[in-house]
Amino acid sequence: MRKISLLVAGAAVAALSLAGPAQAQRRDLVIGMALEPPHLDPTAGAAAAIDEITYQNVFEGLTRIDGEGQIVPGLAERWDVSEDGRTYTFHLRKGVKFHDGTGFDSADVKFAFDRARGADSVNAQKGYFTPIESIETPDPATVVIRLSKVDGQFLSNMGSGDAVIVAPESAGGNRQAPVGTGPFRFSRWTPGDRIELVRNPEFRDASTPKLDKVTFRFIADPAAQMNALRGGDIDAFPLFGAYESVPLFQADSQFAVDEGSTEGETILSFNHRRKPLDDLRVRRAISHALDRREIIEGAQFGYGVPIGSFFPPHREGYVDLTGVYPHDVAKAKALLAEAGHASGLRLTLKLPPPPYARRGGEIVAAQLAKVGIQVEIIPMEWAQWLEQVFRGNDFDLTIVSHVEPLDIGIFDRDPYYLGYRNPQFAAVMAELNGTVDPAGRKALYERAQRILTEDAAAGFLFQLPKIGIRKAGVAGLWKNAPVPANDVTAAFWTR
Amino acid sequence: MRNAGLILGLCLTGLLAAMALVSFFWTPFPVDEVRIAARFRPPGGANWLGTDHFGRDIVSLLMVGARNSIAVGAVVIGLGMLVGVPVGLAAAARGGWADEWLSRATDLVFAFPAILSAFLITALLGPGVVNAILAIGIFNMGVFARVTRGAAQAVWRREFVRAALALGRGPVAVTLVHVLPNVLGVLTVQATISFAAAILAEASLSYLGLGIQPPAPSWGKMLHDAQTFMLLRPSLAIIPGLAIALAVLGLNLLGDGLRDLLDPRLRRSR
């Protein structure tokens, strides 16, 4: 795979150097997405689709995460960290303006962070802001943030979509008409169809962006995704869903295929609040009933790396725990009988629209049926899933990919849809949050993974791949997805 | 050769019924068995018509799918006749304002195309086989009410009905003894044709994810799943498509043939 990607990168560079100024290049780009966001305020929602439109394009944070997952300067051009690791001094870029013309300064940073950590905050990652003890603004270009304890993830968290800077003048309207500092402005939203962004002519760097207009179109159905690409309606589909047709695109010189990875751990979530899923034996039985290889092959056409816990295989600190619950029907049945369910069980499986969930769900249901668990599949739209499952906690089982980077801490979150409680795990998370030294963090991540696996806290399936399909002339898109984003600030046409 | 259509219709419908019946006792493979290693097998070999993207046997899926189609069709027709026939008979018997009201009510049902009202109902009540049946059934109530009323009105004008009335028989007795037996032929024909329409409607709803829910097999769902793999394995789309087409064709031929047989006056001029 690496070889292929090097070839693709080489081809892109070659194409770049060959492209002469003679040809008129297109200045617009149409990007396909499977999911439509519920709204467009990344500081007020967990849906990855919000970040996939606004991150870096419309909104920026103090730091930013680049396509390789590195932390690079964002609205802060540099920062100093005190000796004790608890005081961060951010030096802000000057001359930055929001899209509504209002200026950006340290007061906006203070406003945005106070809003995110306030009592009535609806930020999906409120935990990112809890270590903040005080925010001081000695002058318009300087922000001093004092933390109550050392936080090894702080700079990375500040580069997430949840920590982008919003202005007091416009924050209230960001859900429908986002106003940020990025190189693109929000232009239009046709619900159910598309969202359009246009170039921000007043962006501080005149050479960014390279495009005049970017359109995000929403196509949930994998077959329709393929047709839209082949029909030329869409220029790039960064998170392509119809894996079975990837070979067709690979064979077609008009398209390029990028095989990367996301941070998305795809899991069969258990509702730990409900019987019988609060019983460890039942959860272990389900884990033994699952056959990851078959799920990845059947639902993903082989694209996806198996996981045995809640940690991406490409990250430092990963432990391979995929062998802890080998696929074993007899063992699963025995565990169910031990838990008093020898005569079988009935559970519901609520499935959001992505193909990994819908197709994966059918295979999971078939696998569970073999051990005597009858699963009723309930397919639902994304909004319905967020309301019923994610917020309403009304489910037995669901399949979803958690795409935030290094988000193992969600199992310690309360309240959260998983409803998982384990004091031992909570202690490891608390220790992790106070640990900066990389070796110490690595050891803690390993322990956390082992606890979740031991507890069969979820049915761990696979790491969601990022299969991107683009027209051969499109360049500058991310290959991997270290954070949920379609950063088009550097995208351009080579021909 | 006039009955060629009827015979072909009988054969196709018989095949459909046989497939469904046999599926209760036997299918070539367990229908819900996912065998990823065996997916996308081409037709021929152990899997006569090949396997789908989960490695499930197409013949088995078709057989159980036929059973589900027939079950939906039967319940829908039953529901439509149970409500529609009494309404139509009453309208024809009473005439006047009752006829007017009942006819306008069926017009109201007709005003919404069947598939659109099915969307509406499944959108309100959620997808699922029960709601799909309800949606298609409601439309059929109107169909049967209208057909029954028309046929019954014609019977009411006949001499033997006049005679029965003159002899002092009440309208209920006349309806049951004289009118109903004389509209049964028309109703049989209508039931056959409505059956075909119901199979088509169920397939459409399942294709759109509003009908029979996975993992239960359904022809419409097979067609939907096949859409993604159309370029890889066209047979996956062609086979359930053919099954739907042949089932509908068979039932329609049967309906036409029965009409010719049961009511020669309705026979089309040739």
C-alpha cells in the first residue's frame, strides 16, 4: 500500500511540474460527502460532517492539525510553554479578520474558550477545556492560558474543530451561517443537497485559497456515490463508501485513488445501561461471536485494519489485542448459557446510514444469529440516530465509527451514550491526562486498551480506512484523516 | 390458442407459488448464511444462480423472497377486500347520499398515487413490513370498493334482482344472495391484478428501504443491494429483476385469462 501511495504522490508531483500556465484551470471543486451535517457550528456538535466542511476552510483554531497529524501554527503564529508545563502563551497573528469584517484579537479567543467551557456550553468536547484555570489577554495579540494541571494533549486539543475561534458578534448564528477567519466563506446551504463555500478575498495570505468555490454534495448511497463520480458530477470523494468499485477507479486513468487511514475506530457499541449488556459474560459472548475478518471482507471489501481495542493501529502506543476473543461459536454459546440466556436473546441493532454500518450490521446480525442472539435491524437516518441513540441512549446495539483522534477517553465520559463505567479505567484516564512524558503516556494508553478489551466494553471491529477517489487533475487533498476534515485550503487543479 | 395467455399465467403463478411453498421445507442453502469466502459466485455450479455480496445463495434468497412477496400480497388483498367489498356493496345497495359519500371517500384514497401514500405512511410510522402492508392495503381498499360498487350496480339493475325485491326480500338479503355471487368473478380478476400490483409495490418499497427489513430477504432489497455491484456482477440485478417481472406478468396474464373465462361480456374485441 505504501508503495502505491508513493507512486501516487510521485505522479501528483510530476503532474504538478508539467502543468503549464497555458491551459485555463478550473477554479472550483465539487467534493462528495456521505453525510450532511446537522448544522455548521463545530463548537456545538459531535457530528464529524460539521468538521468535514468547516475545519480550516471556514474556521481556524490557535493551532492546527495538518494532513500528517502534526500540530502546526494556526491563528497563533507561535507559542511558549512555561517550565512547569501549565502556562501557555500564544502569540496571535495580526491583521486577521472574521468574514463579517470584525477584527480578530485575544478577546475573541477568550470569548470562544469561555463559551466552550461555560456552564451552558454545548461543546461536544467540553473536556478539552476543563483543565483551563484562567485566560488572560495582556494585549490584543497575546493570550496567556493557565492550566490547573499538566495536560499532554492540550496543544493538539486546541487544534481540533471543537476549539476553533468564534467571534462574540457572530457565534450565535454559526449553526446556519458560520462566520470564521478561514480562507473560505460560507455561501449557501441547500438542505439535503449541497453546501457552498466561496473564496474569502480578504484572507491574510493572498495565495490561499487556490480555488474560488468549493461545493460539498451529500450522497449517502454508495452506488450513487460511484455514479456521481463516473458521471462527472463530483470531482473528489475523500471518504468514498463503495469499496467494491475501487478496482474500477484504479483501472481508470481519469481517476486517482488514495488509500489512507482515518482515526475512526469502528465498533459495535453496547448500551451498558441495559440488561443483558451490563453482563460481562454476554458482552464476551458477543465478542466471541464476531468474526472481524468476515466483517471487514464482507462490509469493507477487505479495506480496514482489525482492532481488538479502542486504539488506531497506526498510532504510537497501540497494542494488538485482536486475539483476545477469537471467533468461537461454541465459546459464545457457553458464555450465554452461563449468563442464563441458553434459550437465546433478542436485541435491537440501530444502524446509521454509512455503508460500514449498514452492511456491517447485516453481517453482525448473521454472526450473532449463529450463537442464538436474534437481532432486529433498525436502519435510521443520521439525525434520528443522533437523537435516539447518541443523545437518547435508546438502543441495545449500534455500529459507529468514532473518528476523533486519540479518543479512548470517550469510554470514561459521563454522560455518554455508551453508559460504560469502570473506576479502574477512570483512574488510568485521570493519570493519562496529567502525564506529558511520552513513555509514560504510551504505557498508560496500553493499560487503557487492555482494560477495555478485558471488559469487552464494545465489539471492536476495525479501523475505518480513508479511501479517497479524485479526478486525476485534483491535487492538494489529504490522504489520511488525522482529524475529521476536508481541508481544501491547499487544493487545486493541475490541469 | 385463445387460452395460451391463461396457461402461461397459470404456469408462472404456479411456479411462484411452488417456490414459496417449497421454501418452507427446503432451500438449496440456508437463506441467512453469510459466507464471505463464497461471495460473487457466478451462476452455475453448486449455487445455481450464483451468490450475492455476502455469499448468500441467490436461489434460496429468491425462494424466501417469493414467500415474503406472496405473504405481503395476500394480506394486502385480504385487507383490501375485507374493507373494500362491503363498502362497495353498501354503496350499490343504498345508492343516494351513502353512495355519494362512499364513492367520494374512495376517490380520496385514489387521489394519492399508491406509492406516494405508501411513502407517507412509512415516513410517519417508520419503515417495516407491517407498515408497508398497511400502506398498500389502504390503497387496495379503494380499488376493491370501486370495482365492487360498479359491478354490484350493474347486478342491481338486472331482472332477477328486481323480482327478488318485488317478492319482499330486504336489501341485505338481496346483496348476500344475489349480488355478491354475481360480482365474485370480477373480484377474482381484480384480486389477481391487485396481487401483481402489490408485489410490485412491495418490491419498490423494499428497494427504497421502506418495506421488508434485512436480514429478511426481499426481491426489492436484492435489487437495491445489486445496484452497487451492477458493473461487477450484472446477474445480481438481472435475476431479482426478472423474478419480479415474471411474477407480475404471470399474475396479469392469469387475471386477463380469468376475466375472459368468467365474464365473456368483458372480453376485449379482437
